[in-house]
Amino acid sequence: MELRQIKYFIEVAKREHFTEAADALHVAQSAISRQIANLESELGVQLFVREGRNVRLTPEGQIFLEHMEIAINEIEKAKQEIDEFLDPEKGTIRVGFPTSLAAHTLPMVISAFREKYPNVGFQLRQGSFKNLIDSVIKGEINLAFIGPVPTNISEIKGRIFFLEKIVALLPSNHVLADRSSIRLDQLRTDSFVLFPPGFVLRNIVVEACQQMGFKPNVSFEGEDIDAIKGLVAAGLGVTLLPEITLIDNKPRDTVKIPISEPNVTRTVGIIIPSNRELPPSEKLFYDFLQDFFAVLNRFSQ
């Protein structure tokens, strides 16, 4: 069994198409077909079944894929760590992040880090709260910015960098648009624009509303922050968002208003695995983040 065969197999499994896999790998389709056939012959099982021009994994192929993805991931991490031990300042950092930190926090810290370590590369992965946690636990990434920072999961270790306020975003023609602050229960009769069930930002909003004695009337749902902002700007409802998402990107025809009661906040920080060491370049980045936010917090007090 060769590493090349495994990479071909994973690409075909991902795309469910030999020609598309060949194009992605810049090799001839016949070469991929031959190597997959050799792999099936060596294993003694059929890995794919053909469905027209597409293919899909057999049950045996699915089992093999799960193990091979782990194996390839470990090989890549081993190569990365060896390179980084030779020079941590020329490694690659794989880091996850949620959409709520994409516009301000992530670019700010990466820019500051690259000023000090210009030769370090980054591979960025955007994901939901649960997806980021799962990715760190599985070893697909070792670092993920996150908010709120989970504190009760044994496989990960969280580091809080700052506490962030959640604020109301209202259409500029809303009856409360001229207020300096509002109580959340003043929005009990409004339509809300929120993330779908299962998203942590939705949970924060729903729990805050329940704390004030009402359940939000959710008229629109969206997985993208900009889409949610756009619906509010169009006058289709109100929402609550982390303040940081509105620093440089508050839509026209909306107003941002602090919430006086209850005090709605979230912690923001980073998670790393608790059961394995960070590779040198990622350890360099992790240590940098702790120092960076410690200095930032002193200046903001």
C-alpha cells in the first residue's frame, strides 16, 4: 500500500468522481483508476460502486476512508512538526474561527503576529461553535478562536481573552432607535432575526429573553451575520449581535443600542487540545496571543 494510492482514494471518495479527482490532483484519470484497482486488489474488497458517471463508497470503503483520513492527517502533522522543530518561525498555523470573529478580531491578531513573524503561514478554517470544538478534539486543527469559551469539555482547554457585550441592532426607524440604551423586554413584541437552532449566538439571545420573561418571536433565520444585518436594515426585524461584529460593519439604516437589562455578554478566546502538545509554530502563536491580549486589555481598562 502506497501513500499515493491513499491520497488518490481519499480524493475520489471526497468528490465521488474519478475525472474530477484526477483534475484536482493534476494526474491522468487512468492513473487514478489503476491505483484504486491495485488498492482494492491488495485489500481484497471493493471500495467503490459506480452509479452512472459517479461513484460512491461501499461500506468497506467508508470504513477504510475513516482510518485513512486519520492516517494522512497524522502523517501531515508529523511532517509539519519536523519542519517546525527546525525553524518554528517558518511553519504553518492551522486555526479555526467563527463568522462573528472573522471581520475584526482574526485579521487584527494575524496581522500583528505576521509583523513579528513574517514567514509563518496560515491555514484558516471557518466553522460553527460545535464544529470548531469537534475539529480540535479530532485533531483536524489544534487552535480555534471561539465565543463563548467552553469550560466543561475535558478534551479541550480554553483560554479567555476578553468579555464582550451583546448589543441590540434595530432598524433606524424603530420606535426605540433614539434611546441611549434599552431593556431587552422592550423588544418582546418585535420580530427577531436570529441564527438557526443549535447556533450558540441564538442560544445566548433566547436565554437572555427568557431571563426577562418572554420568548422571542423569530420571523427570519440565517447562518450568515451579514445576511442577518441586512434583514434588520430592511426593517424586517431586530436582532442581538456581539458588539465586535459591528465595529467596522454596521449597515446603513440601522442603529446599535446597548442593553441595560439583562447584562448580555459572551467570553471570547481560544481553545486547544488538552491531551496533546501544540506543534512549535502553533505554540509560538498561542503564546503570542496570550501576551497580545494581556497588553490590549491593560490599555483598554
